[in-house]
Amino acid sequence: MVKLRFMGGTHEVGRNAVLLQSDETNILLDYGVKIGKKPEFPGHIRPNEVDAIVLSHAHLDHSGGIPLFYLRDEKPFFATPTTTEITRVLIRDMIKLSGYYLPFEYIEFDAMMKHRKNLSYGSKVRVGDVEIKFSNAGHIPGSAMIELTGNGKRILYTGDLNTENTRLVHGARIPRQRLDAVVIESTYATADHPDRKELEISFIAAVKEVLREEGKVLVPAFAVGRSQEILGVMQAQKLTAYKVVDGMARAINRILIENPDFIRTPKTFMKIINETREVRGWRDRRQAVRRADVIVAPSGMLQGGTAMFYMERLALDERNAVFLVSYQVPGTGGDKLLETGRFTIRDKDEEVKAKVHRFDFSSHCGKTQLETFLRGLKGKPDVYVIHGEPESCDALAQWARDELDLKAVAPDEGDEFQV
């Protein structure tokens, strides 16, 4: 018998956590945080209930709460090498920014890192009576689908999933083994993304139009994955321009260079980084405003980060453009900009004169890809749908019931199921 207990990320995006319980072993799959003014964590799990923690990828909505389990206890923490290193950057930054609200400090985070166990794609490890195997999830470098085998049951936890190749990573492949259960994300279960090639072409055309008018383009982008993807798109589409990258993206670039096995084209990536100027301080930043054509800078939702410095200096000139390339959570600065055309600059609510447009560069499966993934699974697995707005979770579960005749449910927090 294997049980799944859903502790977070149900009918919402953020604070993912699923506890797998076999006869002998309890394994925690992710334990994330929902970032707001005060961070929100998944449902409480006693650290002594958990034998091991397995992390699908580095984003804080999957990783941010894991230090809680190292207040006193010692237990292994499994992730790919790239995920481990990116997590080190993201959680340290979260403690720096939100430490007052967090129930742990650097000492617990350091204890967590001391107990890390790196696991590559395709390799297996056993914890108690459960075997764990990683495969590429196609979301960001190092992201993994987690296959767990115990008590005669095989369960797949997709984490965040993308089956389409991007400039940065290979897409995920549908597993060949028969499964008894799958826990799947549903971020975009009700919408398809635009064709990737057409999207790249339209993005580059929009950038060129701004540059022809002697304007500058600010691309607010997530430091992990999206910044590197946009640099890759500009290189692949042969954009001739003075490009700079700023903020935490620089540290992530170095991690990816040191872990080439987890990116699609390591030599091309090295070339991209060598051809892009890194902003290393305030002097470089002020110079970038004057000289750069395209500035790629976090945060992707215009909630802090170095992008705010550039917004203050570029947003009020109609020759310039702000091209958003990430999902904009309701209530964020980027969402406000898209909805109202206004932004807070130097404590004043200003009308943005620069051109504003969002390009849907996603690192998640769209509706059709999620459905194709479920259709391609072998066996008749039970389906548990998480990591989406309520309508997305419910829609994908309903589709799996109606179209595939599978037992499918969108759990609520605290729900427990037997596989």
C-alpha cells in the first residue's frame, strides 16, 4: 500500500508539497513557499515523520520551505546538481529579503545543504523500501520528474512540466513504464501557448522596430531560465544589438556553465554568455541605460530586482519598450502595467509612455501538451491534478475522467489517497 497526502499546491500555484507514505518510508516531494508580503507555507508536517526530501526543481514555490526540516533533524535531500546550486542562490536571497517572516535562518539552510545528495537523470537511489529515479522535466535546467517505486506501485510526480524543446533545455519525454498513479501540474490546463517559432520571430521583429526608432528595450525576466532563454532567442534569431544582462541572472549563468549536462546546447550557451555584457555594479547599470539596446533584468513580474532601476529611467520615453516575457501574477507590478498602463516610479503612480507588450514564452505545458502527456501514459494510472488555479486543476481532472476514463481528482489541501 502507498498513500499520497497533499499538503500544498492544491487548487493554487505555489507552496507545493506531497507526502508519499509506503509501509516503511515517508518521502516528501517538494516543500515550497508562496511568496507575498508574508510567505505562506504548506500544511504542517512534523520533521520526524519524513525520511527523505526530494526536490523537483529550484523555484521557491517548490523549494522555499525545505530548511524547516533541518531545525533539529538530519535527513537526505535529493535533487539534481543544477537544482541544488540554483536553490542555494534562491533561498539565500529569500532569507535576505524576507528573513523577518521566515521560521528558519541561514544556519538551517546550511544544514539542509550539508545533507544534499545529488542525483542525475536516469540514475536511481533507494530510501527504505522506495526506489527514486529522476528524468528530465523540460521546465528549467535541472528540473526533474520523479518516479517512485514502492510496495509494488509506481508513481510519477511531474513537478513543473514542459514537453517542448526550448532554446535552453530539451522537452520532457513521456515515460515508457506502466504507472499506477501520476501527480501532474496544471498551470496552463485551460489554454495553449502560441507556436514557439512564430513567437520568437514576432518578439525579435518588435525589438528591431524599437531599435530602428533609436529606443531601448527592457525585458523584465525571471533570473532562472527565462533570462537565459531570451538571450538564446536573440542569438538564434541573429539579433545584432548591444545586449546586457543584470541581477541574479548572472549567478545563474555561472551555475549553468558549470553544469553543462543540464542544458540543451552547452557550446552555444557559452557563446551567448560571452557575447552578452554582464552588469556588475551601479556604474555599469548607469552606463547600460545610456549605451545598451536590450536590457534583460529580473524580476520578471516587476516586483523588485534590478528591473525597477531600468523602469524608472526608460518607462517614460515613448521611443522605448517594456517587453514582458513571463506570467504576471495578479497584483504584481507587471500585472498592473499590463492592465492599466501605469507603474509606480519614484513613489508616484505614472502613465508609462514606453510600448508595453507581453510575449508568452512559457516553460510549462499548455492544454494540448498536458492532455497528450496523460494520453501517452501506459497503464490506467490514477491522476492527481495540482499546481494550477482552481479552474485549471478541475478542468484537467475532468478531461482525464471524460476522455481517458481514468480515476482523476483535483485534491484539496490535507486530502489523502491510497494508491
